[in-house]
Amino acid sequence: AGKLGRALLDYPGFEEAGFNVMAGFDTEPSIDISEGGKPIYPFNRLEHFCKHYDVHIAVIAVPEESAQEVCDSLVANGIRAIWNFAPVDLNLPEGVAVNNVHLSDSLHILSYRMNERDLFAAIDAAKKS
């Protein structure tokens, strides 16, 4: 439940889209609350939480070196889909869906689109002159 995790935890658009983001988890042993009022539990409570609330989708927003271990714990606890913000592709068993969000890739795409528009604008300007 670092900065990105907390931002995702409190994002109001998920609820508007019909997703109930229930809680976050952290390696810190204390229980915390996000700014939006969502509970942040110690990671060792994940198993109980997933079984009690019948959770099927999880978000991973951890450093690269922790991502696979977190992923394995989630899958072992019944998670069937993972939205992965960690900067690594995960090894998943058959039947578990994943969407890897590589923030730098998104920025590269945006930069490409900006440069492409600039190029087309320059071509249009050259045709007019």
C-alpha cells in the first residue's frame, strides 16, 4: 500500500464503474486506513480476507523483486485475475488472467502519438505553403 497502491485504492472511478475496491495490504504489520477510508491490512491477513469476502480480482503495485511472490500468494488464495502495476511480467498458471500495466510503455505511446501529430501538422503546413 505504497503511493501507487493507495492512489488506486482510493480512486473513485472504480466504484462508479461497478468495482468494489475493498482493502489494501502491506508488509507493515499494523492496520492502517487510506485517505479515502479504505482499510489497509497486514499482508499476513490476505488469506483470511480473500476467503471471507470471496475475492477474485487483485491489483499488484509492489516493487519488481516482490511481485512474483505476491502474485503466487494471491493465486494460492483464489485470485483469478490480476491487474499488475509491478514493472515485471508475472508467471501465472493456466486460467489466471493478467493485465500488465507498464507505465513507461504508456508514456512511450503517448510520446509517439504527440510526435506523430506534430509530423502530420508539419506535412499539412508544408502542403499549404
